[in-house]
Amino acid sequence: MARLRDPQRGCEWDVAQTFATIAPYTIEEAYEVADAIAREDIAALKDELGDLLLQVVFHARIAEEAGHFTFADVAAAISDKMEARHPQIFADSPDGGQSLETRWEQLKADERSAMGALGALDGVALALPALLRAEKLQKRAARVGFDWPDVQGPAAKLAEEVYELAQAETAEDQTEEAGDMLFAAVNLVRAYGIPAEDALRAANSKFERRFKAMEAIAVSRGQDFAMLSLDQQESLWTEVKTSEPRKPT
């Protein structure tokens, strides 16, 4: 990366990059790692981890050129952090009867406080996907007691937000109510102990699988799927759905 970033002999594109310009690539590579894991493609996972590592090296090189920190500093910092977050392993510190999750969250809270965080929601990254960020914000609020005691509360709130979206008249109000509805849906899913991102990713995959199966059936019957009526398409959906193996009860 030092060679690629060399102002005289390096690559023009690499030399021109900044933290901000390569940040989207860093996010993209992280998602490609997750995709390889979801597909259980170990060979692809190796490649994608390399691509992600390159992003870390890229950022570290830009920082080193500016005199901020080096790649070695990055590695040392995360090593120090992992040791600090696992005192029961690296420092023979007793757990005080606390659960692993409780200790972990307390240590993270202490770290945020040391960095100047004042409120429970400080430090939740703005660049996170909206669904994941909503869940993190809700979890943070729940740690200081702002949460329903059971699923009935968030279920009622979701129904309320669906109604308010239906009643919204302007585009601005509809957008606001749609956001409230999605936020409430994440809260309900969280109340069941289900990661919203995982649930929606699985739903996306299921929809994609079933839709492609519908298209394949239509082609096998000499039909243009796009020209079928909605009722005909719905019939294909039902056919695909009922043909799938039933999950064991």
C-alpha cells in the first residue's frame, strides 16, 4: 500500500483516495464477508477477508502518512481492548457473579464514558445500516430501563404506527410515519429476542428463492411471467410455497 500510495511512482487512483472516499468500499467489503459466510463459501470467505483486510491497511496507511497512527498501532489497540474487556481471562479478575453479557456491556460503557460519552445513546455509529442502528439504539435505551416488560407493549405500538401511516396524508407525514412503523417493528422483533437484521436477511433470501422459482415455472410452461395477471402470479407463489419441504414441528 505504501508503494501504491507513493506520490511519484504509485497508482494515481490510490494516491487520490481519502478516508471518506474509501469508506464506502470498506462497508461493501464487510457485507461481502457476511455474504460469503451466509453462502457457506469458505474459499470466497478467504478472498473477502483479504479484501476487508486491505481496507484496514488502506486506512492505516493514509493515517500514517498524516502522522496519526500506523497499522501496528491499530493491531496493538485492538489487542489492548480485547485484554481490557476480558479481565477474567487476561488479568485473573473475578467476575463478581455477573453474566458475560453484563460484564461486557459494562466494560464497553466504561470505555464510552472515558471517551466523553454523556448519554446512553452516545457512540452508536451513524453509518450503521438503519435497521441495525435502530436495534442498537433500542438496546441502549433498554439498559437504562426505557423498555416494555413484554411483547404486548411493542406489539400494540406497531399496530398504532401501522394505523397512523394509513392516516397520513402528505408525503412528508407518510415518510415520518413509515419510519416510526419500521422502528416499532424492530422493537417488536427485539422483544422476541430475534436480531432484526438476521430476520430480514432470511426473509429477503426466502422471497428471492420463491420469486425465482415462480419465474422458472412460468418459463417451463411457455409463459412470460411479467405478462401474467396478479392472480396468476399469486397462484404460482402458492404453488412454490406449498412445494417447499415442511419444517419439522
